[in-house]
Amino acid sequence: MAQGTIGVTSDNIFPVIKKFLYSDHEIFLREMISNAVDATQKLKTLASVGEMKGELGDLKVRVIIDKKKKTLTIQDHGIGMTAEEVDKYINQIAFSGAEEFVNKYKNRTEAIIGHFGLGFYSSFMVSDKVEIFSLSYKDDARAVHWSCSGETTYEMEDTIKAERGTDIVLHINDEFSQYLEDATIEGLLKKYCKFLPVEIVFGKKKEWKDGKQVETDEDNVINNTTPAWTRKPAELKDEDYKAFYRELYPMQMDEPLFWIHLNVDYPFHLTGILYFPRIKRNIDVRRNKIQLYCNQVFVTDEVENIVPEYLTLLHGVIDSPDIPLNVSRSYLQSDNNVKKIASHITKKVADKLSELYKNDKEDFEKKWDDIRLFIQYGMLTDEKFYERAISFCLVKNTDLKYFNIEEYKEKVKGEQTDKDGNLILLYTQDPNANYTHIERAKQKGYDVLLMDGELDVHAMSQLEQKNEKMRFVRIDSDILENLIRKQDAQKDNYTEEQKEGMRKAFEKILPTDNKLNYYISFEAADSDSLPIFLTQNEFMRRMKEMSQHQQGMNFYGEMPDQYNLVINTSHPLIKDLFGKMQSEEVEEVVEKKDDKKEGEEPVKETVKKTVWNLTGEDERLNQLTDIALLASGQLKGEALAKFVNRTVSLLQ
């Protein structure tokens, strides 16, 4: 028996592993299985080039629990190791500067294992003792037994082993007894090893018999060794892609809309399949559905630093050996390969969408409502994606017809260009609430867009920035004549004193609400327009809507809603009301505007002014105001009941 000291420059390797890798202790199983698969793959390679003679035999990797002995064994039939190889690969650890490194990276535990290649030693996170039993594939090789109890000393001796390969036996610490439970180990195997290229066996399959589950003679193979992304696209049919999607997301009820099969050899290696799910609302719920693999070993499903943020809305798999199993966030953010991968994936996604749009526009339009959120999110957060996507970014009008941006601009520019050369794109977020406005716009030959998506407000602002002299205006943000101003505003014949009197008459009956502010204005709209209606300032309303999704805009969200009560001075009813106003001369004491010296009392004077009042018209004023409130969805409760009763009374 040989004894020795593990070759490290610091004697605290095991306290380091146990203390600083504690939060990631479950990855030990991934590391052990990965080593076993590597050994098996290397044997296959040696056999293929003639360096390994004889039969390959059973190459399955087996995971075995022995609760009585409190051991977890990972067994492979790969290339195995000689005593010299154990000494080289196990005993000599490149761990220079351990203490300095740990102090620097103790909050990023994944960097320790990944940086120093300590995959095997992660087993000591959960074990009191680790043993290796190994027999090399080489002719006349002798089996070797190595053991270590978590100190820097080890024991190594010759042993007897019947089959080629390596058994790693972990004597599980009582603190981590969960790793002796079948359910725990099977869960970890399915998480990390679900698509490894070598079959992973954990016990036997079970079946129901006589009212209980019993083991069969068939191996319980955990993984699919040839997942769809490892196969050539020409070998796969649509049903194969859909079946793999169900394998990835067994709880997902909807089928994917379409998918992209990635296969890159240069300047980096990358394979994978990205699926477009149906995305409706609530962005955050559907994030982190892309799984990252390294040579078919699961790494993470938090891929924000590997793909652009908006692509985290997609589902699927990315596999790249150029991204190590153990990587820190700073590595992902700075590594050039990762940046190239993100850029390539962005291009592939945009190319696929463009291809779908060009090849079958009608089918693309059917999918638009399900992928709109994703495309808008990408355009808002990635300038390069915006440049590629603008050609297939669609808008939909209230007749449910679709257009790309340039098509729509061409469609409406004749009628919807105002006197200053601005192209006005009218839109609604609620066709039912804005029905009257929409119908009147159509009568004038205008078209109205339906912009009811979660990111539509942000998307409109971006398009306005990119397109000079083009503006989106909600259909109820002003009177139609002002929305698309074709000529200078018409003037009415009423004095400011008359308007002030009318304003006060309406102010008395407007509802009072701390969350609503009303401003009364006068416009000479068409005589066939409504006599009175509510509008809402486009800028303020849009800012309030954007504040719901954008940090730093809470100021707008807390402001009361501002509405403009527009009185149409051209309407016969309003003209009649103005005709019934009465004027009177009143005296008013005011301060003189002349400059006064400091300390002196202001000089006051009495002036005469004309005041107009409207009396005896409460019913009509209330009715007109309620009609405007009703048209904007603000007439509710008691006020609505009064309106209904008043309307019935007026009809009698």
C-alpha cells in the first residue's frame, strides 16, 4: 500500500471545497457523471481508431445507492486508470494560490471548481470518505484502489477488479443523507443528465402489480442519448420537434408556433433548438425556459448573459462546448465566445422570422398576435434586432387587417397627412370604448390601428423616434379635426366672458375625484360632431401607461388622470345654450398694476366687468356632461343610475 500527500500548495483544499461550495453541493453528482461519461466516450474513440482492442461491452454508466453502507457509487466501463494515471490526475492538483483565490471569489463558488478543474473533488462536499476502484483498458493493467477521508493524505494500493472502468464510491456524510434517497438522486440525474450521450442507469424500471409498484428486470435508463438538437435537421420531421418540446416541457400545454435549429461549427461550436411559444402577457412568468448545455451536460437555465434579454422569452436548448460547465457571471459577460454566440443567435432568430414572413405572409399574420410581444421586446432592447425586424414588424387595424410599417404608411399617407406634413397614425386600445370616435374617423376616410398590446405604447414611441414627422395619436385624445389638422382652426363668435360663464356652469356639475382632473375648453368642431366630449392628452396618458412597465417613471404614474372636456361651439345645442345666457354688469375691487414702493399698501380700485350666467338649464347640462362621461367609460354607479332616470324622464 502506498501513502502520500495530495499535491497542493495549500493544505486547506478540503475546507475550501466544503465551506465555499456548500451552496452548490448538488453539482457533485453532475461532475461525477460527467467524468464517467468522458471516460466512456474516450474508450469509444480509442476503439474507433484501433487503439483499443476487444469488445466494448456494456458501456452504461450506473448510479447505485447502498443505504446500509451509506454509499453512493458511480460506475462506468470506460478507459479506467492505472496507478500512474491516478497519481497524475487525482493526486496532483493544480491549486496554486488557493487562499488568495478563495478570498477573492468566495461569493462566486462556481468559479472555484470551474477555474481549477476540481470536478472530482466536489464529491468531498457531501462525503466523509471517497474511494476509487479502477482498471485501465490497457493490456496487463493492474486494478488500483485509492481512498481519501477529506484530508490532504491518501492511500493507494493494488486491488482486484473484474471489469474495465472506474467505480467512484462516496461515503455520504450524515448531514447530506438526502443523497441516499432514490427520489433525490433521480431528480438530480434528470436535471443534469437528461440528455447525456451515454446511457445513465439508476436502478430498475418499476411497474404496478397487485396494487403496488415492483421492480422489473429492465434497467431504468434516465436519459435520452440522442436528443433532437444533436441530430441533423434533415433527419427530423415536425412531429419530432414537437415531441422533443414536450420532452423538455412536459407541463406545457400549448404546442410551439415554430422553431429554429442551430448548428454552427465556426468560429465557435454551437448546436440547439429554439422554440417560439405563444407569448401573450406577463413577460416575467415565461422567462428562463432556455436550457444551456455543455456537451449535453446541463449547466443552467439562467441564460441572460448568453443570449440577449428578449431571447429569454424563447424556449429550448443551447449546447456549446465553448462555454465551460462551471462559469461565473463575470465570465459570461466578458468572454468573446459568449458575445459571438449571442450575436449569432440574434441573427439566426431574425433571419428565421424574415424567412417565415416572406415565404408565407398569411401564416405569419396568423401567428403575429402570439409573437408580437417578443418581437417588440427585441426591437426595444437591441438596435441590431430592430434593424432586421422592422421589415416584418406588423400593425393591425380595427378591421383586423395586417400591414408592415412601410405598407401602412403608404396606405394612409393620402388622407392622414396634416397641413404641416406630419403623418398621423390614429389608434385605439379599446375599440368598444372608442366606437363612436372610430366610426366618425372612418366616415372621414381615416383608418384606425388597434394597439392593445403590453408593449405597444413603448413600440409607438420608438417608431416615432425612428420616423421623422410621423406620430401615433389615440383616437380619443382630441377632437378629430385637431387630430389631423387640415386647416387652421375655425373661430367662433363668443367672447371670453361668455366662455367663462359657460365653463363655470359645467364645472358645477362635473364629478369631483382626487384621481381625476377636468379642464374645460372650447372648439369649433363640425356641427355633426358630438356637442360635448372628453379627450385625454396623448403625452400625459402615454407617460402614465409607460410608467407601469418602466422604472424611474413613477412620478407620472402617481399623477391624477387629466381629461379635457371639449365643448363644441358649432353644435346647435351648444349654440342654443349660449343664446340663453344672460349678462350683467358687476363691480369688482382689484389691485392697481402700477408699481408701488416697498412697504406701501397696494392701491386698489373698483372696476366694472360683464359677467355671463347660464340659468335654468341644469337638466340639459347634466345630460350633456353625462353623455360625455358615458362615452369615455367614466359614468358609473349612482351617477349612471341618475342619468338613466333622467333620460327616461326627458323622453316622456
